[in-house]
Amino acid sequence: MDVSKVLDAKGLACPMPIVRTKKAMNELETGEILEIQATDKGAKSDLAAWAKSGGHELLKDTEENDVLKFWIKKS
Amino acid sequence: MAVNMMTAHQVTQKVFNKEELFILDVRNEDAFEDWKIEGEYFEYLNIPYFELLDGVEEILDKIPSNKEILVVCAKEGSSVMVAEMLSEAGLTVSYLQGGMKAWSEHLEPVKVGNLKDGGEIYQFVRIGKGCLSYMVISNGEAAIIDTTRMTDIFVNFATSKGVKITNVFDTHLHADHISGGRKIAEQTGATYWLPPKDAQEVTFEYAALEGGSVVTIGNTAIDIHALYSPGHTIGSTSFVVDEKFLLSGDILFIDSIGRPDLAGKAEDWVGDLKESLYSRYRALSEELVVLPAHFMIIDELNEDGSVAEKLGKLFAKNHGLNIEDEAEFRRLVTENLPPQPNAYQEIREINRGKITPEEEKQREMEIGPNRCAVR
């Protein structure tokens, strides 16, 4: 996957992972992909819902050793 | 304007006192639909916090100016952010300390009655999840029935009453919440009683609670009589305390009855459930005060926040006790059942001592309502 930017939101509690994600997305161009790394479990459902409401595409998400990773394509 | 913090205890008092409250729930729509803070005169607005990152202007006209406002989220962080934004817009609002996580864990002790010789019985209302635990106090000793995972509350309550916890019971192997019974027993040296038919796979030592067993609390006259009443689980056992209170576990609730499917055996246990409710309970005094292990809806709470009703009244009013037709009863308790409690199979494994996830994981598993009943 051609990732344009990686956002490290590990250790941050809600709402910061989404606040940072939104900011990072603003700096990307349409079609570019943002990778987000987070440890807050709530990020999983929240990021999916946030991406959906903003029209962005959640391409993939994984969970490994308590680190959640998401790849979101900007609309 | 100011941002205030409201505790789960304060919100519970508003539920008990039937006060008004406007709740702005900023969790995901799914989470809100699944489970929320219930109050008779509470109003709700659900807007996920991530829809409000650019400002709260668009929702200001949906927030009443004449009501107390509480912002709620999963853990607290997002509700503080939204409350601060509303405050900057000129509103006075509160956020819920600890969010729904704290709401799920909050226990409110309510005295439900006096026993012989100065004894007392308390109900611990887990308001967010609908679980009910009990403490029977007599002559310097205490027994706890259906303890929750938050054991400190019980231990501290016993200390404040100057009593020693000597016996801990579970009416059955719970599927909706993690029992604190074993932990309290280990901590205090109390005996931990379980119905052996529900304890077949447990990995720890316990005292077998058989139907007909009598355990005396204090050295005077408070007896706990065990009454075998299968149906929700095969081992489910009720207790008659001091010949006055019927602790019905998950067999009989105020406005509903226990579901027989959480151990995967709905069809097999329907007959047991009917027998327990329609024969074994029928043989008891109608004057007994029923104290169940759950409530499902907020209407089941009495004025003082307790959940209790005379057995005779339930025989007259509880729909689940008034279905004579076998086939209809079978349909009620096996078809169109509500969703199962969150993580119920893993919770059963924890209560058997087979797995011990870390505390944060246990907390997550218990999120949501209990869902042990059918109406």
C-alpha cells in the first residue's frame, strides 16, 4: 500500500486519536492514504464511523500486540 | 460559562428521584443505540464527538436552555472536550466523570429491610448494567450474594458497618457479569458457595450449595435456606433469607423471567424453568419479598431505588408467571430472544476460573446491559 503519511497516535486517549487524524487528513490530497497507529481501543469503532461520515474510505485495519493500525484513503 | 463534573452517584440520585436531565451522548451511534443512561425523565441527543470537532454551533439550537445538561462519552475525554466547547458557546454544562465506564461499574447501596435481632439486608444496585447484589448483616457478620467484580465496595461497606464477611454466594454461574465472589472469599477468608451443578468445570475450591442447605449468618437467627430452582442455568439456586426475603437470582425478576439459553441449552431447560416458577415458587409464601439479581428496565425500580416486590403480587402481575399453556411458555423463552449479553461466553469462562484477562479487558467485556431476562 502506498502510504503518504504515518500518524503515531499511540498512547493517546480519546478524543485525541481522531483530533490528530482529522488534522493529518487535512494536509493530504484526495486519494492519498494515511496510516494511523493507536492504542486506545475505542479508536477502532470511532475511526471507522468518522471515516464513513466524512466520506473517506477505511481500506484496512489490523491489531497486533495491542497496537491498532488503520489505513484511510482521503476522499 | 462553567464546566462541572457530575459523578455516577449524582446521576444515580437523579434516576432514583425521577429528576429531569438532558443527556448529550457523544459516543458512536451504535454504542448509544445498544446501551445508554436510562432515567424516566431523561431526554437524549446523540451526536458523536467526532462530528463536533469543527464546533458545536450547529447543535446549539437542539440543546434546551432550561434543563440541566450532561455530556456523556465512553471514558470521559471526549465529553470534557465537548463540554468545554459548549461552555465557550455560553452554556453551563456538566460531563460524566469516568464516562460510561464508570456508569457501568457504579454500585448504589440501598437498604431493603430489617431482619430479626437488629439484622439488615442491603441491595447494591448496579444502575448502569442492571445487576443487583445483596449483603445480609447479622450480629457482626455479613453474607454477600451475587457479588460484582468491584469487590472493594462490598469490603468497604462491611468495614463501615463493623461486620466481618463470612459467607459469599453466587446463585448461579453468571454469564452477563464477572463475579467477585471468589476474590472476596480469598481476601476475607469467607466461604465461597456455588451450586455444584453450575460449578462442574471450575478450577478452584468452593463449598457446594445444595438445595435444602441452611447457612446461619451471625450466631443468632438469620438463616439462608437454599432452594434449588433450575431453569436459567441447571444449578440455579434461590435463597430464602430470614423467612422473609426470596433472593430469586436470574429465575424471576419483577417484570420478566430468566432466559434459559445463555448456556446454550434453551430447549433442555424450559421444563426446569417452568417447574421452578410454577411449582417450586408456588409452594412458597406469597408474603415473601422477591429480590432478583437483575432489573431490565428502569420502571422496575421502586421509589427509593430498590428493586423488590412481594411474591404474591408477581404471581398476579408478572406475565411470565401467568402462561399456563406449555407451548406458549416454550415459545416465549426460546424464540425471539433479545441479543445475548456482551462477551457472555468469555464471562462464563472467567467465572469458572479458566481464564483471567487483565482488568481493562474485563471492564470492556462487561460493557452494555445484562440481558438475562425475557418478557
